[in-house]
Amino acid sequence: MLFIWALFTPVTFHSTLALVLFNVAGLTDFLDGKIARSRGLITNFGILMDSLADKILTCSAFIAFVQSTNVNPTAPVKVAAWMVIVIVAREFAITGLRLIAASKSIVLAAENFGKHKTVSQLAAINALLLLDACQEWPVASEHFIQKWLPPLAEIMLWLSVILTATSGGIYLWRNRALYLSDM
């Protein structure tokens, strides 16, 4: 998790480095999946581990933002702990549901709401990282980007929390037979 290290290290341009490392991690994850699909190398283990790695990366980012934005009194957007709890709880709940399904030899596919949730989370993380990175670049801080980026980051954060909670609720409801049958 070099990205987390970069977010908190006191080196020059650490926020820019964190932004780059987060996106490199995302790009390598995308390319790994694309290569696996094109070569027919998809396995149940790969599907599980890819999903788990994605959740670790995004949850780590949101957890780190609670610390970084609340320690910095000048942070234009604060990430509240309750928001991160909603995000992490949803990811644990859905992973647990998928494990229950797997124990019954059922594979639960991703749904559209979940895909929208993922896009919104990645957009929120990138907006927050870009906001931090822009503060390291004097040209960007004087530029119009500083005027529209904080509200955009705030909107993306709220959208991410709302889509995360909504998609989790829908997914749990649609697949309730899996966990209600054990009662």
C-alpha cells in the first residue's frame, strides 16, 4: 500500500505521489482483469481476490481520508468517520453474503448499482486526492480548479456514500433467501 504511505509521508509532493500511485494501482488492476479475460484465465479464486483487493484499496483510502482531512484544519472537504463506516460496513456485508453464497456453490454476480457505487467511490477518492495534490502546486491553487474542485469532491463523496448504502441494501434484499434460509 505505497499509496497510503505516500498520503502520510512528509516528502515534497506527497499528495501528488499518492494520487499517481492510487491510479497506477487501479490501472494495473484493470489491466490484470482485461488480460485474464482475454486469455480465458478467469478462476473463482481470481474473482474473489480481485474483488477483495479492490475493496481493500478503496476502504483504505476512505479510512486514511478520515485521518488526513480531520488533522488538516485547512482541508476544504472533511471525510466523516460515519461515512467511512457506511462504506466499510457495506463492503463487509456484501463480501460476507458472497461467502455464504459460495459455501452453497452459488456465484453472485455484480449488479449495476454495485458498478455505479464503485465508479462513484473511485471518483470521490480521485477528487479528494486531486484536491490535496492541487494544494502542492502553486499554479493550481491560484487557478479556477480550486474554486470548483472542493464542491465537486464534496458532491462525489456524498454520492459515493448514498450509492454505497443503497446498492448494499438492494443487494442484501435481493439475495435475502441466502441468509434467511439458515434461520
